[in-house]
Amino acid sequence: MGRIKTYFSTMDRTSRDDFITYGGLLVVFIVMQGLLSAGMLSNQMRGLLVPLCVYAIMAIALNLVVGTLGELSIGHAGFMCVGAFSSAFFSKINPDMPDLPRFIIAIIIGGVVAGIFGFLIGIPVLRLNGDYLAIVTLAFGEIIKNIINALYVGVDEKGYHFSLSSVNDMGMDPLNGNIIINGPQGVTGTPRSATFAISMVVLFISLIVILNLTHSRDGRAIMAVRDNYIAAESVGINITRYKLTAFTISAVISGFAGALYAHNLATLVATPARFGYNMSIMFLVFVVLGGIGSTRGAIVASVVLTLIPELLRPIQSYRMLIYAIVLIVIMLVNWSPKSRAFMETHSLKRFLFKKGGKEDK
Amino acid sequence: MKNAKRLLALAAAGLMAVGMLAGCGGSSSSGASAEGASSDELVWVIGCSGPLTGDAAAYGNDVVHGAELAAKEINEAGGINGYQIKYIYGDDEHDTEKAINAYNTMKDDGMQIFLGCTTTAPTVAVAAETLNDNMFQLTPSGSALDCIANDNCFAVCFNDPQQGAKSAEYISTHFPDAVIATIYDSSTAYSAGIEATFEAEAANLGLKVVSTEAFTGDTKTDLSAQIQKAKDAGADLVFLPIYYDTAATILTQANNMGYAPAFFGCDGMDGILGVENFDTSLAEGLMLLTPFAADATDDLTVNFVKNFQEAYGKIPNQFGADAYDGMYAIKAALEDAKITPEASVSDICEALKTSMFNITIEGLTGTVTWKADAENLGEPDKTPKAVRIENGAYVSIED
Amino acid sequence: MVSFFTNLINGLSLGSIYAIIAIGYTMVYGIAKMLNFAHGDIIMVGAFIAYTVISTFKLPVWLGIVAAVIVCTCLGVAIEKIAYKPLRKASSPLAVLITAIGVSYFLQNSALLIFGSDPKMFSSVVPFGNLTIGPLQIPGTTIVSIVVSLVLVGALQLFINKTKPGQAMLACAQDRDAASLMGISVNGTITLTFAIGSAMAAIAGVLLCSAYPTLSPTTGAMPGIKAFVAAVFGGIGSIPGAMIGGLLLGIIEILSRSYISSQLSDAIVFSVLILVLLVRPTGIMGKVIQEKV
């Protein structure tokens, strides 16, 4: 025990930080999985486990772009949407495959397709800065949603049929055809393969990828681009390359999240509220509330903000109003310089140990 | 920063704990009511869901209120098989994931029968859950065929293909020479579903459709381009398989553009006369297929509309009527099955699955029975009435 | 040909509404340096106030507009004071963006509780109907919106360039710290910006609903986003740019709906936006600021 403690205290700060993140997540996983197996979770909680993982994955994916790379993206729901639809498409056309391998391949496909989109979108977009980049990502997210909403894909013995306007336009055999993506009705009957355990595994993998990237040489280069791109460029860092790397990896991970999302529900639709800019903004809220750049913070914030409206269900119609107020208040408390200063001087630690208010940095 | 993060983590842990406790509390309280079975505490827990916030809130609120009104009436009249209804409802925000959350929460509150959802995609998503739980599901207004694909799912409203086909049929018998334009909402399953069958059926019947234009939930503010296209194509009948709120916009904009074709709508059009401050003279001559008319003069409708208005301050539309009928259908089926709330969720479902085919409802949306043949399992058997709006009221134009 | 011009006019109608919203958006952005996501919802509040006064209480139209302007101005100032000001010096500019989103949710859901979820039909406040030129008809609301947006652009340009508070705004937009060293009250100036921006939102709300009459708690959301796009299109921060961006956006939207695809019109509009930004990264009228080491 003592040795562990010594080891822990000799770890450098980032390793210790990561250790807490992984360890905390592992403990949460074990506890929740235990409760789940013992049947001690409420139905509501049980239903929320996979979505919570999905949102946590989205939060850390976006955090890579917003926090580590320092670029504002409000189109990440678009990547999630692409991942969701491509993976659902794969699962639908392979109904006879065994569940687990199919799901694993579907997740990979979701990630790869979203990654390709991220790469292609990233090339032009990352030339822009600041709010202009934000608006272009928003535009891409809306374009993806709009096209998927108008996309019809069906299959019959003559092969695949596509249309961007209506079912009848596909020219499918009306009797033997099988419609896979049905415009606004989306994909129905996706196998519900997503379990809490698999979602947690995907979350862990995403976390390992992101944390390793941030601590690597590449990651430092990415942060150098964020902090001062002119200086970074002057020391020979290829800005476009690093921006694109971070953006693409983030898109891939969003695609994973999309695949999990698609396989958690029996029907997948891209309504204006789902996969539109509203959802992208929600992910941004997770990142900002989590402290911008803090992976652990992003995960925690995604969990908190997903749970609040669910736990407010008993107050029915006032639910979303209270949620809005809570969001504003949390933002003010967490971010305003005044309340920051107040918390520094009145911190629990200082109260307990009577030390100076300085953090152990 | 650190403190802030810690606070957040603390909040997360707290919320999780509250969530679990609430869950346990919920299940224990429902456990308590089950234990108190011997006393008169035993109730039917019937849950309903729909979008109560967000863009589609108008539909969900009507459904939730319609069902609530029926539950209240039934309770006042002595309940079902001698047991009162405990009516609960949840907000699904017209979203599949939130619909499942709402459903699960109601399950924690001891829900035994599910009357929902309001909109199509959430209904399909929840149908997978009810199948798993073997819970009886009756959707008041989920209209795609996928909604009732499982044998534990029934619907009160017509399905989309039925409406599309019926509209095409009606137009071909009454206006065989009409030059038709369609404007539909390509971002809702309801509208796209009707449009798809209408288009196919119209081609079969040899109707002359000259323009088919779509809009989406994001572009429904302005429909001038779509109306202009219909006008340019020389359409004299515009088919609007959309909900009344956007239809009101179309009627207003068409009027501003000096375009006055005949308009034809489906059941979603009902409610247009109730839109606050809508110039109903614009709807003059509008035809629609609807099972419900808020200005009908039979006692049932008159009372329903009066009570609804008293309780919720608005005139109900077909959403509320479908939900109201749905609640009475559950009552009739439970009475037919002669079971009590002591039965398990699964037993209630099994009993209702057979009883639904035995009942006939004299409801707001007409005389309804449910089809038992494999092809149409769970569909309501009722006929939509074709009505025309004259002097601000529905007039039947059925032969 | 006639139908093309009719479509152009329809585009102009939509564009003039976008323009009027975008002007308020861009002004707040230029001076307070924040994307006020709640702007669209202030528009909705303005429309509801005018609706209540005009249609529910049956009071004269001008009173409805005045009431909407007063309520929105107070609301804008209150929102700024409560939700944005404490975060002005926060370590990340994103903090205030998120609060703005919170405010947007708050306004939408308050309106839902107060006015109900059912859509209401707004009666046009424009007293005259269509203007007929040959076979073409120009809706009265379009004429009014274009005139109003021109007047607003002119008045704002005059105000900013010729008056003391306007100059103070310009100074704050360029360098807040330097402005405060020159004795300009930065807080006061930003409050004034929000007051003017919100008053314009009220007018935009009344005109939006006069042209497109369906009024519900989410009415402002999509036009708000579109107007934001228009503002970026024209070069965010530039007031004439916002007007041009708005008009262009409306025309592109209607023409793509008429001649390409009504289903994919949003995709087309956003694609055009992306193309414009790739060619001119700061929008049509935006200033290119070279970043120095």
C-alpha cells in the first residue's frame, strides 16, 4: 500500500492525471456494471447508460478539436450522423452475421466513414480561423443532415438503388425490394447490439487514443498550433497537417459514437433537433462546462448535463426551463472571474488544511 | 479551474446517486402499491408520452391532455373493472432517445399500459422496448406502418399509406380532371409517408400530378417558392399531406400571392380552424379527410370539446381526439379481458392483445374496431370522412 | 420570365427579413465580440409581445410595435447584465457563447409556458397590400422590410460614425482596454449595444411574423441561425455587409428551392456559404485583418 502511494506521488503530473481519469472511469464502470447485473438500477438509469457513454465519447472527441486544437467546431453532430447512418446501413445489409463481430465491424465502419468526411471537410475548413471556421463547420453539419434526410437507399435483386428525392424515384421493385434508408423515416430495425460494456470499451479506447495523442510529440505540436500558430509555424511545425490530424481523429471518434447511438435504438432518424446544429452545440456545452481542454472534465460534464433533464422529469413542463436556468447558473459559477476568485479563497482544501489558497501545481 | 472541476464532479456523483435513489424509490413505491393490493390502493397505471417541449410540442400537448381528460372521466365514472386509473405522462421531445428515456421513467413509476407515442419515429423506437418488456402499446397518432409492426402494438389513427391511397382515390372519383400539385414536409415521416403512397396511387389512377415539392422543418417559415411552382405548373388542386400549422402558412401565403386553387389535406389538417388568430376565411373550401371534427354536434364531441376547453383553454384537434379514444379503447379492452391491476404487465399485454379484436369503440373518431388479419394487424378499422370547410365549419361531402 | 422575377421577389422578401435580423446580430457581434445565440429568441419574444398587444388586447398596431421594442430592449439589457456581463472577462470567449445558448433555451421554454405550444397566426402590421407592377406583385411587407432595413443601416452608420456614443462603440470594438483608458465606459457602451440590438430584434420579429405569420416559441430559432449565416456571409461586424448578406441569402435560398431542389435547399445555401468563405475568408464586406507576430 505504502509503495503504491510512493509510486503515485512520484508520478509526474500528467500521468497522475491520466491515472485518475482511467481509474475513475474504471471504478464507475465496475460499479455500474455490478449494479446492472444485480438488477439494482432503475429502468431509467439502465436506459441511460449507453447514451451517457455516447455523449461522453462525443464530448472527448470535440474536446480534442476545441480544447487541444483550439478551433471552434459546431458541426460535430454531422460526423456522428455519418457514423450512425453508415454503421446502421452495414448492419442492415448483413442481417445474418453473428451479432458481436457485425457490431464491431459496424463501429469501425462508422469511424472510418466519419473519418473520411472529417478529412475531406477538414482540408478546406481548417484554412479558416475562429468564428468563420465555426460557421463553416455548422454549415457542413447542416448539409450532412439535410442530405441524409433526403437520402433513399434500397436494395432488390437488381442491386442497390439511390435517390435524393423520394422512395418512388428509386425505381425499385415494389414487392421484393427492401428499403434500407427511407428518407426522413431513416433506418428502422437496426439490431440493438450496443450494450453498456461495449460502449464503455469504446469510450476507453477513444480515451486512450486521445490521451496518448495529447501527450505525444504530435500532441504537443497540436497545442503549439493552438497557443500561437505563428510561433509554431516559425519553428517548422506543419500547421495544416497537425490541424488535420486532430480534426480527423476527432471525426473518427465521433463516428464511433454515432455507431453506438445507431445500435442503441430501433430506429435512426435525422430530425432537425437530432444531428442538427442544436446537438453540436450541446456537445460544445459539454466541452466548455468541462473546462475546455480537460478530457476528464468533458466526460463529467456530459454526464451531468445529460442527467439533469432526465432527473427533472417529475416537474414535467417546467423541466427544460429549469434546465436552462441550471445551465446558465453553472456557467456563471464556473466561469466568471469573480466566482472563481471566491472559490479560490473559500476552497474546501484551504478550509481543511489552513494552507494558502494555492493549488499544488 | 480545479475547484470548478471538483464541483462538477461532485455534482455528477450527486446526480448519479439521486438518479439511482429516485429509481429505487420509484420501484419501491410501486412495490408498495402492489403490496397494498388487498386495500383499495390498487390502480391501473397508464402512461402516455409526446413532445411537450420543442418544435412539435403542439401535437404532444394535445395527446397528453386528451388522454388525461379521458382518464379523469373514467375515474369519475368508477374506473376500469372497479379500479381507478393513475395517469402518468412524459416528455419525449419528438426524439427517439428521449422517448425511450420517458418510457423507462414511466416504467419506474409502475406503468402497466403504454398509450403512446405521439409522433412516428419515437413510437417506432419505443415499440422495440415494449416488445422486449411485453408491454401493451397503443399509439394514438404514430402513423407509419413500422409503428404497429409488432403484435403488441395497436394504433388509433390511420396509417400513412392508407391515407395517401384514400386521398388519391377520393380525388380521382370527385376531381378526375384536376391538375394536382403536392407540397409536403420531407423531414417528417408522417408527411413523407403519405406523399409516397399518394404519388404511387395517383400514378395508378392516372391522376395528373404536375408538381411535387418538399420543405423541411428548417425551411417551413417560407413556402413561397413551392407555392409559386404549383402556380406556375397550373395546378388547380394542391394536395397538402401536412400538419395544420404549416398549412395555415401556405394558405396565407397563397392568398397573398393571389393563388386560389382547391386545397386538399389529410387528418393532420384538422386543427386549422383552431389556430389562434387564423383568418378562417382563407380555409374556405379546403377539403380534408378527417375522422374527427371539433364542431360536430353529437353529444360526445360537444362534451369533449367543452371539457377540453375548460381544462386546457384551447379547442382540441384530432391528436387529442385520438388519445381520448385510445384511453377508452384500453378501458373497453380491459373490461373485455376482465382482469385486474394485480396481473403482471406481460399478462395484461397478452389479455389485451386478444381483447382488442373483440371491442368496438363509439368514439370521437367514429366507430372503431381493430383489424385482426395478419396483413393489417393492429390497425384501426374506421373510415375517414371527407369534409369541406364552409363558413368556418366542417361540412360532410361524403356521398 | 415572369416566374423568374416572381421568384426573385420572393427571395427578396425572405432576404429582407434575414437582413433585418442580421443587422442586429452583426452589430452585437462587432461591438460585444460575442455570438449572441439568443438573438433569434429575442425576435420571437418581440413577436409575441406585439401579438398579445395587437391581437389579444385589440390595441392599435403602433402600440404593439412600441411595446415589443420596449420589452425587448429591457429584456436584452437584463440578459446582458445577468448572463453575459459576469463572463466578459472569463478566460475563454466560449463561456459566454454557452450562456447565450442557455438564455436561448430559457426564452424558448418560458414562451412555451406562457403562450402555450400552439402556433398562432400573426396579423400583418403592414397596412397596405401588394404593389402590382405589370404581371408582378411585390408584397407590402417586402417593401416595408427593405425600407426599414435601409433606414436602420443608414441610421446605424450615422449613429456610429457621427455621435459620441457611436464613436465609443467603435472604440470598444477595436480595443476595449484602450477605450477604457480613454475614459469610455466599456460596460455602458456594451449595454447600449445590447439595447439597440434588442430593439432591432423586436422590429425584426414584428416584420418576420408579418411576412411569415406562424408564431410559436421556436419561431425565432431557424431565422436566427440563417441571419447569423447571412451576417457571416456579408462579413460579420459589417452593417452594410449584413444587409447585403441577408438579401443574397434569401435570393439564393428561394432560387435554389425553385430551380434545383426544394428538399435540399438548405444544403445548397450552406454550400454557397462555404464557397464564399473559402474564396473570401472574411465574407463579402469583411475587413481582412493581418495577424502580426
